[in-house]
Amino acid sequence: MDILVEIQNVSKTIKGRTIIDSVSFDVRKGEVFGFLGPNGAGKTTTIRMMVGLIGMTSGDIKILGHSIKADFEKAITHVGAIVENPEMYKFLSGYQNLKHFARMSKGISKEKIDETVELVGLTDRIHDKVKTYSLGMRQRLGLAQCLLHDPKILILDEPTNGLDPAGIREIRDHVRKLAREKEMAVIVSSHLLSEMEMMCDRIGIIQNGRLIDVQLISDFVQGNEKNYEVEVDNKEKAMQIIKKTNPEARVLLTENGIALPLVKEQVPVIVKELVNTEISIYGIKEVTKTLEDRFLEVTSEKEGPAHVKSDSE
């Protein structure tokens, strides 16, 4: 797949404090890349560097091969972005806001504005004043503004903040549609684990300014291990047996038995151990890990030495 965005060992230091520490990743055509981390982790700072709002201390960012540092104008031409919240003139209609923005770029026709309005689902309300819009509608208008000049890269910073479930689903559906139909590279930052799972193809986790993991979302949720729950007649004894032969196993008591992470080949071995010690097994099933489970595992495993972080991203 074509790589449209390259983040190359980017660091940011402010007054001697390391805010972003050697972050590297790439984003491909047609994919939604999730940039996940707690508030204050460095998501917005990284995005601001990507769109040229603040400079990098070291490293480089390339958009379609054009360096943000050396060739900013050519690079930024391909980018549409909402950093934090979309800002609009509330006393104007949605359409008037888009016309005003269209004047800043060459070749945006009335037909293009109408097409973009339809794409984000605002046709029925586009001539109403923005002050009458819900938060979800303003987010969609901001999305339309980003898309007017046909960018190849779309960057959305916490796009679902403050939205109700219906608004979150709308934004998620639009983002997936843009990546699929327009073959855009979409970068979405969020601290909402469930949204990342439903929206993204790959995910990068940032903590204390350091990128600690990048994986396919399916691989990230499952990892190499899967959780299995074993229903037994004597769960305390079963737990002791497994701990004796596998002292590092993370065994938990459940309502009906025990649960532990295993690779597929380990399952019959564990079953044999329990049966040989006269533990009755009534059932065994795979339990899907949540994204939150994996997030907490990965951040605790790979956090490493703490770095000073800013109060705001």
C-alpha cells in the first residue's frame, strides 16, 4: 500500500522538557490510523507539528514525499485537518462558512461545495445559521470544510469529543467512508478506546510523549495470546494446579471456574493437567479481550522510564 504520511523520529522539547520523544510511524492510502493515548500524552502536540502550527525540535514529517520542514506549502496542500474544535462564524449559515473558506483555495466550485455538503449529510440544514447547529452538526460542517480542496490526508483531533452516541456513530461512519471511497489516509486521535476499535485499521499508542506500540487493531486486541475460561468443579484447586506447573501464568478466578491467557497449543496441555488431577471440566471457551484490557497491558509493559509531560497536549 502507498505510504502518504511519514513521521520520522520527531521530537519536541520546550524549555528543556521532552514533550515528544522520537516518534515514528507511517500512514497508508485508504486506512484509518488511530492515535491513541490519555489526555496529556502528546497527541495534539504531534498533530500540531504535522500541520505546521508548531515546529519540531528534531526529525521530519513528510506528506506525499514533501517535507513539512523544507517544502511546507506543497506538503500542507494535501492535508485537511481539525485540530481540537472546528471554529465557525456562528452568525453565518453553514453554506456561507464554506463559501468563505472556499475563497482561500483555488478552483472550488459551487458544485464542489454542494457535493461535499451531501457527503457529510448536511444538505437539509446547510442554509441555517451555525448557531442553531448541534455539536454533531458543527463537527460535520468542520469535516466538510476540511474536504473542500480534495485532500489526500485527513487529520482529526478528538473528533467525537462531546458528541452523543448518534453523533459519534455519524462521524465514525463518515471517516470509514472517506478512507474507503476516497482512498484517503485518515489520522484520528482519541482517548476513547471503544471508538478506536470500531473506527481504525491500525492503532498507535502514545504515552508520556513516546510511541510505545503500533499494530493492526485486530492484532492489538488479541495479541498472540487469547483469554480462555475453563468451567470446573473445584476452581481453587484448579488454580493451584496451574500455578504449580505454570508459576508465571496470570490465572483469575471467575464465577464458574478460572480464566487465563493461552496460545492455542497450550489449551490441550492445560486440559490434560486438570483431568489428570481429577478436576472435572464442564466447558472451555475463548473470551475476547477488550481494547481496554490490551491498552492497559501494553502501557504497563512498555511504559519504561517516565518522561516529563506538559499539562496540555
